[in-house]
Amino acid sequence: MRILVIALIALGATAASLAQAQSQNSARPTIANEADYHRALKELSNWGRWGNDDELGAANLITVAKRKQALALAKEGLPISLAHDVPQEQAADAPNILQRTLAPVTPGGTADQYTYTGTYHGIVHSQLDSLDCHRMGDGKGYNGVSMEDIKAAGGCPKGSINALKDGIVTRAILFDATLLPGKATAQGWVEPGTAIHREDLEALEKLQRVTVSAGDVILLYTGRWKRRAALGAWPRRRVRRSSCTKPPTFASRTRTWLTKTASTSATSASGCWPRPGIRRTASLSS
């Protein structure tokens, strides 16, 4: 069984308008402490931008015109998989796995049975996170959905992954972080704990001769699965000693650059945290 390695995370709970992002380019604000964190949450918030009842967030940037533009880009119609095998053995980075067992084999056929142990969240499973509920700040998610509302409803009362049941169709840009000078190893991967900053993404635009536009989805290749195949899984606690608790991923101050995209995805997770001086563990992606 295979599954997409890319986790589409944070469809814009804190993505600000493109105009706002452009106005901030010269200042290049950073997030270095708790006060900066709260400032960024306020300045980059999309709450109310598409109405108080909106459940899509920055996925609203994927318009009908954007979809048609994306579909027109196809020239060969050749499908290329971005999938990897689902881990079925526990490891340092895979405490929760998908257990597969074979049902009884009969002359008429058989079937597989699958059971998750624990949650499918983590850094080895692909998943689509809910906009309102998965990441919250001070007990509230996108557009003010409260933790009390979630408890009362037994799940996300709105803004769940069901809001994207019709699928996500847009242009995706696959950035290769291993092309960045000084970021990758000689073996062809970016080491755990490495943050990808806004200037890195701008450099990749030039290196790969592409320009990100509103409604795009950014996919970031870091070579983490290549590293895992060569060296094995890495304990999370070892990565926590660096500036990021997870594999190579977007740094917090990259968020202002990503405000023009509908979604960001990495071959791990999309948030780099905690940063020095910041006790919060909530990513700016929510």
C-alpha cells in the first residue's frame, strides 16, 4: 500500500493578504520572542477575511480561474507518484503505525484488514489537517471556533476536512531544498533541524525559474526519505535540541512570504518550532 508523502497543512488560518505580504517585504519581520509571536498571529490572521462562517481559509485563493489555469499547464498527461510505502513497523519517528493483516484466503479471494494504533498524525504519515481544530491558539481555532465548541460537538463543528471533500485542484510548485547552497549534505538531503527561510524560497524561485502566485500550493522536497533509507529513523528528542523539533521545514519567519499561497507542504511537517525565546508550541500555520 502507498500513500502520499505530502501533508497538506494549514490552508491559510494565518495567511494574510498578498498585498499585506508585499508591504512587509522590505521590513522582513522576524519572530524571535513571545511578543513577536503574538504580533504575527494578529498581523497574519485571516479571521473574517472571507466571512465569519468561512471554513476554507486560504483555499479560497484557489478560484475557478486558478483551477482552469492549472489544468491548462498539463502537456503530456503523465502521472508521477509522490507516494511512499506506509510504515508498518514501529520506529523512532513512527510510534504509531498502520497495521495490516491478511483476511482468510478462500477460493473466492481475500482482502486486507487495516488498523491504526494511536493517531495518524506525526512525521511519517500523510494527513490533511482540519483548519479550525488541529492547531489552535489560546483555545481558539480559525474564525474563533473554541475548544468548548469542539468538545461539545465531539469534533470540529465547522472547518473540518470535510470542507475540502471536493478536492484540491490548483498549480503545485515543487521546490527542491537540496539545491540550496550550504543547506544539503553531499549525500543529497537536508539534515533534521534545518529551517527553510523566506530568502531560501526566493532563491529557489530563481534557481528553478518559477514564480509563486496566489492560489499556488508549495511542495518542499528535503530528501528526508532518502536520508531515512540510508541512515534509519531519527529520534525526535535529538531534533528538539535544535531550533526545530521536526525534520527540515519552514521557519516561522517564512510565514509572511507564504501568505500568497493556498497551502504549504513539506516532506515532513510545515512548522518550525519552538524557536529560541518562544515557549509556545502552536505553529503559525493555524
